[in-house]
Amino acid sequence: MHNASWSGISASFKAVYGLLNVLLAIRLLGAEAYGSLATLLAWFVLYLSLNSSIFTMLVVKLMALRQDERERSDVLLASVLLTSLSVVFILASAALVGMRASGTSGLGAGFGASAPDIPMLMAILVSTQIVTAYQSALLESSGRLDLAMKRQMVGPVVVLAALLFSFLSGESLTPAGYVGVLCLGAMTDLSLVWLVRRAVMPWTAAMMVTRGTFISLKAILRSGGQLQATSLMNMFIEPLNKLLLNHFLGGAAVSVYDLAMKVVWGIQNLFAAGMRIFLHMGSQEHEAVGSRFSFVIRIIGVPAILLHVIGALFLSVVAHHWLQLDAVVLLVFYAVATLSNLGMIFVTPLYVGLIGRGDLGFVFRTQAILAVTNILASFVFIPLLGVAGAAVGLFVATAYNATAILLRARHVLSRLVGLRAALWHSRFRYFAAAVLFAASISWGVSDAASWIILGVILVGSVAISVSDPALIDLIKRFTAGAGAERRHD
């Protein structure tokens, strides 16, 4: 419970600061230049995502080997080799390729004289984040995911402070300077996570490569690679969408897409971070997943919708009063993307549970279908519908994906005890939250000038939130646990 809560808090914190950073970056660089920069950065972030499954399976293996020091040492050393090779590969690739990749797609045109420096800076950024993710995985395997999450809440503040200084002082910011600021924030996170990992989990592995090291290396690559293949095409979707939008509509359309998706992914990551505990339940207590899933849906269902309401209000204010973006395009895209996002949020506990259960064959099939459907739809609908077309394919694919995961979980994990009762119990609150979401979209599509309507939506959201006894009980339990931890420390 403590790990899940701090994981969610950290994800929401980073999402908020990430949004503020994007708003300042677009203002400082311009929508066109930022869109081109975000398109190129998306491909580097794709490489970062390729390592995530390796670290997920590393956590699973280390937790299973808590009593076997010899094999645990082999796994630790194998993970060091994998992380080092991953870092060396991205740095070497950036040094060899330089600006050729961006130049061939026309992305480097707006970068100016700093264009040759950007790929290497992005490679340094991604390398730092890879090592941070590795250190976080070690902390999570020791049962202290909360410490890893807390220490990664400083980097976004550093980035925001640097951008604010540039904005308030009137200093110009180049695209290379912006990526350099991101590197500074990432290095801050790495330093703090490394220090706490060193204190909580001192290195115990023998620095000697043996036959067992290569066996562990092969096992991590096999399981992590299978899981990675599951999500590979999905991770390809966002950079592909940005490339298509940049090609057909220009960098400004990418800025609209990136801003809206920052809100969407931020909300999804908030819940997904807390649901990571189902990774352990799937492998150790899968018979209890059904009842706990029903409890989670009762807790997060309505708040998930209300967070999208707040996101719509935020985007409306930004579009009309900060960046002067096309509010209709932005909010129509956001409305469709919200439907997809809610579907994925609701099935995330079951999806993580299936991974923990080892049902990777099914997960691969469903994710492959989702990715292919989404990619084909993007090629068809982005030229026809513009930015909104990028959300249509995601909605269609997610509808299939969520249904398939729900049916599979009922068969593999356990019966979803109490789910129907939980949904029926909250039916009026779901309806009220849906009405508020529709009102927030309508308010933004208009001129977002009626502050009375804004006040009504905000008051309604607060009223629905405080009327849920289960959510209030959850908050009390977390605050009580945090107070007990402070007294213990």
C-alpha cells in the first residue's frame, strides 16, 4: 500500500511538472521548433522504452532469488552488463549518425547552428535515464519502490526552475539548450537514486564473470525480450504519429498532440504506477487478484474521470490564454483520447497481473493486434482528420485490447468477485462525472471565458470526490501509514 501510494504520488508530481515544462518550452522555443524537437526526441525515448521490460523482469527475478545469494549475484552482474551495453550502444549510435537522421526527414531545419549537438545531447539524456531506471529496479526488488519514487521528484523541479529563469530573465533558449536542461534534471535524479540505492541495498555481487553470469544474462534477455516484443510496436506508435503529423501538418500539430498526450499519459501513469503492485500478486497471490481488482476499480473509477475533467479545463485555459492554440482541434483529440485512456486505466491491474503470472504469449498477441490496428488507422485517419485522426486508431485498438485482457484475466487469474456490485454501487457518481467531463470539453471548445461555468464544474468535481467514503478511507490509511513511518524514522 505504501509503495503503491508513493508510486502514484511521484507519477502525478512528475506529470504536473512535465506539463509546466512543456508549456514553458513551447513558449520559449515556439510551437514549430518544439514540435520538430519533440518528434526527434520521441525516437530516443523509444530506445529508452526498449529497456523497460528488461528492468521489469529483473525485479521479478531478484524478488524470486532473495534466498539464493549465488544466483542473485549472477543476475546482478548480468544486469550490469546489459545496462552498460545499452548505454554504450545509444552513445555510439548518436556519435556515428549525428544529424543525418533528422536531416533526411527535415526535422533539423528549425534547430539552427545547434543542430549537430542535439542527437548526442539526447543520447546522454536517454543514457542517464536508463541507468536511473536500473537503480530504481534494484530498489524495487528490495521492497523499497517508495524510496526510488521519492528521489525522482527533484529532477523535474530542476528543469522547471531553469526554464523559469530563462523565461523571466528574457534569456533566449536554443533547442540544444533545452535538451541540456533536460539532461541536468535527469542527472539530478540519477545522483539521488544512486545514493539511496547504495544506502539501502549495498552491492553484494562478486565482480567476476562466470558461466552462471551468462546463463542469467540469457534468462533475462529471453524473458525481458519476450515482454519487450509485446510492447515494441506499441512504443513505435507515438513517434510514428508525430512523424506523420509533422509531415502532413507541420510542427505546430505535433505540439498540439504532444501537449494533449502529456495530460493523457500523465493521468495513465499516475494509476499505472500504483498498479505495479499487481506484478507481485500475479505471481504470488493470483487467486486474490479478482477481489482486489474490484476494490481498486471502486476506488479509482470516478477519480480517473474527474482527473480527465481537470485535464480538459487545463488544456482549455492553455489553448485560449497561454499558447493561442486551436482549442477545437486540441479538445476534440483529447476527448477521444480520454475514452481510450480510461479503458487502459481500468484494465491495467489485470494486465500487470497477467505479466506477473507469466502469460506473456497472450499479452504479446493482444498487444500486437493493438499496435497493428493503431498504426494502420494512423496512416488512414491522420491525413483525413488531422490531429484527431491519431486518437481514432487508439480508441478502436484499445476497445479490443481492454476487452481481451478482461476476458483473459477472468480465465487465468481469478473470477472478478464484486466487480459488478462495485460498478452498480457507483453508477450515479459515474454518470455525474461523465456529465462534468462533457461540460468541460464544451466549455473549452467555446471561448473558455465563462468563469461561472468553470466554477460550477470545479465545485461539482470536488463534491463528487469528497462523497466517496472508500476514497476517504484510503487517504486516511495512507496518511496514517506515512505518519507511522516518520515516527519510526
